[in-house]
Amino acid sequence: MISRRGVIASAVGVSAVAALSACSPEVADLTSTPEPEAPATSTPVAVAKTSDIPIGSGKKFDVEGVPILITQPRAGEFRGFSAVCTHAGFVMTNMANSEIKCDNHGAVYSADDGSVLSGPAPLALGKVTVTVEGDEVLVSF
Ligand code: FES
């Protein structure tokens, strides 16, 4: 026979296990640069005109629900990156002086290759393939 105290103790134990399971943080994979979550198609998508992307800076776009950054670190050279900061997932929009800055905790990335210039970001930005056809900037994943 189970006492009332035993039933309560069991219920508390089950609740504590469930609460601990719900609270345990996911372990981030810090060994590789995350790639942007790919949309349903890998067909290149026209996102902008070349003249829309400022030299030494860039712009943020949402391509089929995926936030990306298109940069132009030097005249005529276009790059594409995930807009999601590798530190804590903030979607970045702040680009100037050929740098991408996360306004959440201050990480700075190169607008040329997506590498981390200063932390706390642990990894470079995921890259997006950028092609230029005429005056159109296209991206594919
Ligand atoms: S989320 Fe970007 S630096 Fe923390």
C-alpha cells in the first residue's frame, strides 16, 4: 500500500524530472559554421539590382523566409551571408565600412568573407551563393 506521502513524493519527482527536461539547454554545435536554412528550391532567386547594394555596405533581404545579407565590400564584388548572428541568433541589418555588426551583443563580421572580426560570435556567418546577371543580383542556397 502506498501512503499519501509516497504518492505526493512520486508526483513531485515526476514533475521535477519533467521540468528539468524542459529546461535543459540544447548543446550548440560550435565546430562548424551554420548554413542558412535552405528554402524549398535551389533555383537562383533575383533579390536586387546591383545598384541597390551600397559599396562597402550591404542590405538585408528575406528570401523565401530566410534572412540573408547581400554585401558589396568592393565595387562590383557581391557576397551573400546568413543574416543570423552565430552568437545568439539575432537577425542583423547593420552594415557599414565593409563590416556587419550585430546590434544585440556587438559581434562584428567581415562583409567580405563573413569571418568574425570581434566576438562574442563563435563562428563565421554561413555563406549564400551570389551571382550577378546583367544588373540583377541572384542568390541560391
Ligand atoms: S546575438 Fe549577435 S553578438 Fe550576441
